[in-house]
Amino acid sequence: TQLLEQSPQFLSIQEGENLTVYCNSSSVFSSLQWYRQEPGEGPVLLVTVVTGGEVKKLKRLTFQFGDARKDSSLHITAAQTGDTGLYLCAGATPNTGNQFYFGTGTSLTVIP
Amino acid sequence: EAQVTQNPRYLITVTGKKLTVTCSQNMNHEYMSWYRQDPGLGLRQIYYSMNVEVTDKGDVPEGYKVSRKEKRNFPLILESPSPNQTSLYFCASSPLRTGKGEKLFFGSGTQLSVL
């Protein structure tokens, strides 16, 4: 069951550019998280959003939870090479025992 | 240091030869879970455990077994591995799941190849 679809699947941009990654579903989530995974490592949590319409900022990263709690976006301003990695969204829904379901992932490469 | 430890990091085996991947956490977390990661499919849950002696199937449990005899350990067992189980495996733990955003702590992964 693929509850969460991420787009784009791959993204390659120049350092300094802005980008947005999307996470979409037909399900309503009680909370949604974004993780970043670097090669050879496990995912690391970036942020959790729980309220519809919520916006959180983490330095150059801006996360938004959709009003209906079915989708989310991650916007990176002035990308740096250190932002390179796999970005994963994960949503929890009471219908699935509050298990977190992961999206398909967006592989970001920032070129110097 | 708070961490989830998986072993081994890399494993090459042959079809049908039983293997176990160990996972241990030192954070006293109630919840533990196993995922496999395949290109284009993201992370898919294999099994999870809400506490000692409590385990449940995830999305892709076929061909896998788990046990939770102690709070800190959650081994993944492949009784008769097949080539379609070649994948990158992750163990994760968190405080008890309430759906309100508990942080998942991941191990560094086990790359398994079944020949």
C-alpha cells in the first residue's frame, strides 16, 4: 500500500537555486514528518507537523502541512551541496494504528 | 550515546540459508520496527513491535520473522532467504506511538544480497 507519493523522484539543481518537493496522499494524516537520508546512513528526522496549514522553518528549509492534512511540501531556499540526499516524507494515520507510512522519496543532488 | 545498532552492515548469502539481522536500542523505547528500502519504493514496513512480546505485521511481512523477548532487542529472521529479499534493511525505534509525531531513530542499515 503506497499511501504517500512524492514528486519529483529525482532532482538535480545548481547551488544557490530554490526547490520544492511535494508529498501527496488521498488519506488524512494525524501527523507528517520529513526525514533526510545520506548515503550509507539511516534517515534522520528533520521536522514533524501535526496541524493543518502549519508551517515550520528550519534555517533554509520551510515545511508546510496542507489544510486538509493530506499533503505536505518542503521548500529549500538557496540550496547548498550539503543539502544533497534522499528526502522522505512519512505520515501517521489512526486508521493504520498510528504506523508511519513512508513516501517514495526524492533524491536531491546539489551541484557546486 | 543514544543509538540503534544493527549488525551486520553488509551480508551476502545464498538462497535458503537461514540468517538473522540483529537490532538493539539503548533508549528504552517501547516501539521498534523493521523496514526494507528498495529503489523507487521508499521504505516499506516489514514488522513492528509495540512492546515486549507484542509484534505485528507491516506491509511486506512474507518471508520474515521477528521476536521481541527483551525491550532493547528486535532481531529480523529470514528462515529461507530468496533473491527477492535482496535489499537495504533498516531497524528503527521510538517512544510509544500515539500518532502525534514521535521521532523514529534509525540504525545505519544492513545491505543484504541473496544469491
